[in-house]
Amino acid sequence: MRISIGHKIFSIAAVLVVLMIVAAGISVNLISKVKDQLDVVSHTQLPVSEAVARITVRILEQGIVLQRFFVLSEEVSPDAALLESTSREYDAFTTQIGLEFDAARNLMKDHDPDSHAHTQIYKRLLPVLNTIADHYAAFLKEADVLKLALEVGDRETFEVLLPELDLAQDALDREVIAFRSALEGLVEAATAKADEDEILALQVNVGLTVIAVLLGLIFAALITRVLVRSVRNLVAGAQAVEEGDLDSMVAKTSSDEIGSLTDSFNHMIGELRLKERIKDTFGKYMDPRIVTRLLDRPEISEPGGERRNMTVMFIDLKGFTSISEKLSPHDLVRMINRFFNHMTEAIADNNGVVDKFMGDAVMAFWGPPFTSPEEHGTLASKAALAAVAQLDRFRAELIEELGEEARTLDIDLRVGVSTGAMIVGTVGSDVSKSYTVVGDPVNLGSRLEGANKAYGTHILVAEETQHMAKQSGLLFREIDLLRVKGKNEPVRIFELIASESKLGQDECREFERGLAAYRAKDWDSSEAAFKVVLAAIGTDPASQTYIDRISHFRNAPPPADWDGVWVLEEK
């Protein structure tokens, strides 16, 4: 039987239609598989990765709280309230981490039995997660034993068992790494399967459709490529985050499920990246501990403050005006920056907070919550000594950097330290704020820095600072009873003696005998005592200052009701 041309055309058309339907069916099936792989990544793998990341962060934070508990417990007079608060915070982390483990398990258990990829996640990852939980429980057990040892004062047991805690921590870290490796393997397998499906879809479409299905083939290929490229981008982003690159960002290429998945991924790493970038950026403009506190307690960024007993310090570069006349602007800026580096190092090494740089001066403060209430005066005093000790290094570096011209510069500094009740908090305008301290003790610290000029001293401290720091073995001598500009009540001020000074205990006692005679208007005894100090150490500007005052008072005696207070007119 002959088949007409029409029948042949119809048959060929029918075959082509069948081929088109088959090709379309195969393409739809393969694209569906790609979507299934994407669903696995979107609804299980990435959420599980995010859950384990949260668990890891919480465990690290709990470890920091545990270390803080250990440090507080080892103090001579631990703060019971602070210990209790730290212990509660530690226990809260335990509860929260347990909930995070349960949430991660639920993500993996809520799987599709018909989905091979979901089943692989359940079979491969759930045991590893349970192992992590077991090691975490072992870590908690070791930590609880150590906490109990500290609470009962069993220091020996604590020292013996502390390495066991480190071993438990190491085992926990290894299991977390194993979990991430397993998850990464599943993600890579999903990507490989998606690649295979893409290649097969292209081959089928090319083999079964020639010209009639060309547009459909192109469309299917484009759709497949978009889907796989998006999966690859997400996998690459996940791997970058796992390697510690928090700056990775996956570009959103569509507004469908892939776009939603991309948004979720970018949001997942946004919180981690935000804190790191804030600390890195603003840590150059303010003390990193203030940045951390602002992140942990955003409410303190609001205007307001609270009164606390704290210590403030001012460091000023002596003779800056004359120095600036001898150096070019470029060299002057280099010198100032190097000076600030040395002063910041002295402050940071003693747990101080750099408040601001003011021209050639530095302001810093100490006190809760950055230091304990009992030690801020001592730490500030040690920082002042460290600042003076940095001078020789600073001078040597200037000569090396600026050349012989630096030898002619009179490089020296003056330090004022004051302790008292001051206001600490956020102050400023709507567009610019600063976390700082204000109050009379702050003003006094600035005045004491300037008062060094009157006595030829390097470090002057207020009486309350001396009272806090003298127990630490630092050497002080009373310098004067001073009424500074802006205050009616006189303040007793002391010089903090640097270790390289020739002044010792004997010379300081002799100086204070001269000071007592001076206040009693016994000029001869006072002058004799100050000359003993000069004879012992060769030169002492403070003793010479009093000798000059005595000479003045012999010619112009003070009034009968004179109280020995010296009025400092300069700021």
C-alpha cells in the first residue's frame, strides 16, 4: 500500500511531535531532579549548616564565659555577685545549646523517605551530630568538675583536671570539623548530580530534536544552566564561609526560589560579617572593647550615663609648639603618630581605654566594666610609668627615622592622673557621639598634667589615685597642696616616682619633712631639708621650686592665716 506524501508528512510530523514530547518529558524530568537537589540544599543542607554554625558559635561563647569564671574565681577577693552572674550566663548557654542541638536534629529527621539525597543526609549527618552532642556533654562534665573544684577551693584538682577540659574541647572541635566535611561532601554530590542531569538534558534535546525543537532546546538549556549556576554559586559561597571568608556575597540572579535561597544565605552570613567589620573598622577610631560593648549592649549608644568611681589620665608631649617649628608637616605627623603608638601601647598593656587624641595629647580612662573597681588607680599609675619608660625608645626611633635633626628636639612628656566619681556614658550630637567620661576628676587630671610644668615633674597624681596605688609598692612623694583653676577646694597632689629616678625612700621622706616645715613657715628647716635632697641626687626641680618659694616668702611673708596652699593660675 502506498503511503501518500501527506501521510508521510503526517507520519514525520507525528514522529517529530512524539520526539518533541519525549524530549520535553525527559527535559522536564531532569530539570525536576535539579530542582530536587536545590530543594535539598535550600531546605536541609544550608539550614543544617546554619544550625551547626550557631551551635559552634554558642559553644565558643560559652567557653569564653567559662574562662571568665575561672579568672574571676582565681582573684584574691572574687566578686561573689559577678561570679554568680557569670555562672548563670554559663548555664544559660548550656540550655540554649541543647535547644540548638534539638533543632538541628529535627531538621535532619524531617526528611522525605523517597528522596535519596534526604536519606543520605539523615544517615550520614545525624550520627555525626549525635557524636558532637556526646562530646559536648563530655566537655560540660569536665567543665562542671573544674567549676566545683574552684568553688570548694580545691586548686590542686583544678590544675590536674584542666588539661582534661582542653582534651574534651579538642575532641569536640574535631567532630565539628568532621560534620562540616560530611556536609560539604553531600553538597558537592548534589552539585555533581545536577551537572550530570544538565549534560544529559542537553544530549537528549540535541539527539531527539533537530530544527523543530531548537527553540525549546535553547530554552531548556538556558533554564538548566541558570539553575545549576545558582547552585554552584551557593555552594561556592558556603565553602567560602566555612573557610572563614565572611566577605563572600552570592549575587541574586532571580526573584524565584533561588532568589529567596540566595537572600537567606546572604542574611545568614550578614550577622557574622557585620560584627567583624564593625570591630575592624571602628576599632581604629575607638578602643575595640568599647566597640564590642556597643555591639553586645546597643542601648548604651543612647545618650546618657551613670556615675562610677574611675581613673582618668592625660598625657601631653612637652614643647610641641617648638618642635612643630623645627619639623616639616610630614615629619611632624609621623612623629605624632609614633608618639601615639607608644602611648597607646603603654595604656593598652595596663588595660586602659584610649578615649581620644587631642592634638599632641592622649586621654585614657580605667574602671568598670573594663577593670575591677579596686585596681583602676593602680593600673593607671603603672601605665603612666610605662609611658615615661617608652620615651627612650621613642627618641631612638625618631633619630633613626628623621635623622640627626631629631637629636636637637626636646622630647619629653607630662602625665596627670586623677581618680574619683565621674560620669561615664555616651555624649554628643545627633550626628556624632562618643563613649567617654566627664566630671571634676576629669578636669583635675587635665590640670595635674599641666601642673607638672610648675614642679619640673613627669607624673602628678591626685590623692585618691595615690591612695589606691600605694599598696602595690609604687613610690610616691607628696608634692603640694594645690588649688587649681576652676576649683575652690585645695587638692593634695603626689609625684609618682619612675624606677629610673635617683629619688629613693630616704630622699622622699626628706622632701616631705621639708614640705611639712614649709607649711609651718619654718623656712630654715624647710630649706635645709630640700638642700639635702639636692645634695643627694644632684638635681631635683621640685626641691629647687620650694627653695625659690622660700626665698620669696622671706622677702614677702605670707599672711598669718596662710594655709600652705599654692594657687595654680594656669590651666
